[in-house]
Amino acid sequence: MAVSYNKLWKLLIDKKMSAADVRRAGGGNRSQHHDKTAKG
């Protein structure tokens, strides 16, 4: 299944947000995300 992030990046640009801003807004961090996806 192909996934396209084009609309997401356009929305982020429109809101003047960076990928780091999204990580901060989402709470948590990469290691937490990795742990959850690795287990399952």
C-alpha cells in the first residue's frame, strides 16, 4: 500500500511548521514511537 505525505507537508508549510514542531506538538519522542512499532 503506497502512502503519500504530500498533503501533510503542504499543510505543515501552510501553517509554517517544521517536522520538529510536529514532533513537539505530538508529545512523546522517536524512541517511544519506535518501541511501540517494534513490538507490534
